Amino acid sequence: MRITVLLGGTSSERDVSLASGIRITDALRQRGHQVVAVDSAKGILSAADENLLRSGPVVKTLPPDTKALARLEAQLPATLRSLPPADVVFIALHGGQGEDGTLQALLDLTGVPYTGSGHLASALAMDKDLSKKLFRAADVPTPDWRMAPVTLDEVKASLGLPVIVKPSKQGSTVGLTVVKRPQDLEPAIEEAYRHDDEVMVERFIAGRELTVGILGDIALPVGEIFPKHEIYDYECKYTAGMASEKFPAELSPAQTTEVQEMAKRAFTALKLHGYARIDLRMSTDGTFYCLEANTLPGMTQLSLIPQAAAAAGIDFAELCDRIVKQASK
């Protein structure tokens, strides 16, 4: 099968996408597919470009300058028009136009199948405020939240402290802050606004960090994350040694079924397709809360979906192949 892997892009998660995309490219070639890797911001990658990506870590310093990368976004339609003929486009982009439905809408016009969710579902999942409203409508518990602008008094009255402050339409915890002290709320909101035009303030749920991958109509084994930091932030996600994971998580059979069913309801509520990762917390009293859905989860060596698949007996090359087959139906 002829497959174009779209990677890189212009979001603050560009480095992660490059690492995911080159790994996907190699895996699909192992399965016998004809694969072309395309950086949506720069064009087709040469063999030298690919080798350079294979040689480096995911995170060298900090996430890229989103303002500088945003200037490249105007090139996206031209890049899509220049793509080689393909049977499937594998979207390995994270965040920004690659994950918010923009790219999916453009690809819909080409008629070429692509991996993951469609443009509407992608947009819904990227918008954390809308996602949480749909979770509530589908009887999926999610932490209480407020959207900025919001005063300290309003936050104390409705959410209490600590709270999570984060951009409403970003991923990989970019721009996210845990706020414990009243004086830190406004600076955290300002930091989140650097990455998005909408900011969410969410009740912090103390407890265990869980994740459930969905592949087609199957919930993969539940995973638990043990970050070195208080939360599973950007550094913990993409720096070796900054977090450990356990698949399957140590839960009772009843708890495992409950959280997997909750993840599937969240997947359905957002009209997702193909595959996704649902992130949750288990509070100290044993209550599960759905935080968000990631429609194009990381596929690096440290990423969670590949680990969940491995726990189900699915190696990385087979995982990528299954995702492609979901797209080509």
C-alpha cells in the first residue's frame, strides 16, 4: 500500500510529532508498505533528513516557538497539493492544525482516506471545554472547571485550590500549571494564554494517573503513569527516566471494566474514529474522572498507546498497520 506519513507540522508539539512520525514510517516499511515521510511545514523528507530524525532525542530543550512556527501554516494547502499519490495518509501530527480538524477537513476534499478521527471529532476533542460538556452529557464524570477570565474568588468558591490551569486547545501539557497558592493563579493564566486564545481552570484531582487506549472498538489494557513530577507534564512524557508506566494497571477486574467502559463512552461521545487515547484520574476515594481525549496520541518509544498495545500482544509495526487498515475501510 502507498502511504504518506505527515509529521512535524507547526504546533508546539512539533518535536514529538517528528519522533512519532519517523518511527511510524520505519514500522510501516517493515510491514512492506511504500512510505513517503512529509513534514507538513517543509515538504518531503530526504533519506538524510530521516536519518537525522532517527539520531536525536525527542526533547532537546523546550517546545518550539509557536509564534515562529505559526508563520509556516500558510504553506499547508500547497504542501497537501504536492503530496505523492497515496492510498492512505497516516497523520502523525500533534496539536495545532494537524489535530484540530483543519488538516482533516482539507484531506476530506482530496478523497484520500486518512488515519484517526474526522474533522468534526478532531475539533471537538481538541477543544477541552466542549469535550467536557459532551462528557457530562454522556454520563462520563469529568472534573469541574471554569473558563477564563475568572477571578480568584470565583475559583476558590467553585473549584477550590489546587487547580490545573491550561490552554483549552493544546496537547502534551504545553502551557499547563498546577496552581496551589492564590498569588500564582494570574501568572499561570497568563502563561496559558501564550499558547492559546482560551484558557481552562480545572479542579485538581489528587490520585492516580490512568490512561486507556482505544483501537477500533477495543479498549486496550489500562495503564498507570508514575511521573517524577507532580503531574505527567511535557518533560515527564518525552524524557527518558522522568516517568514510569505499568500496563496493565493494578486495578480490580471491576475497576478495570469500569474505566475501560468509561473510556469507550468518552470515545463515542466525541464521535472519534480509528484510535485515540483517553486520559483519566482515579481519586483517592476510588472515583474515576475523564480528563481529555487525545485523537493523535504520541507514537514515540516512550508513548503510552504503543505500550498499551504491547500489553495486548500487539507489536508496534502491527499497531501502525491496524491503524492504517481502520483508515482504509
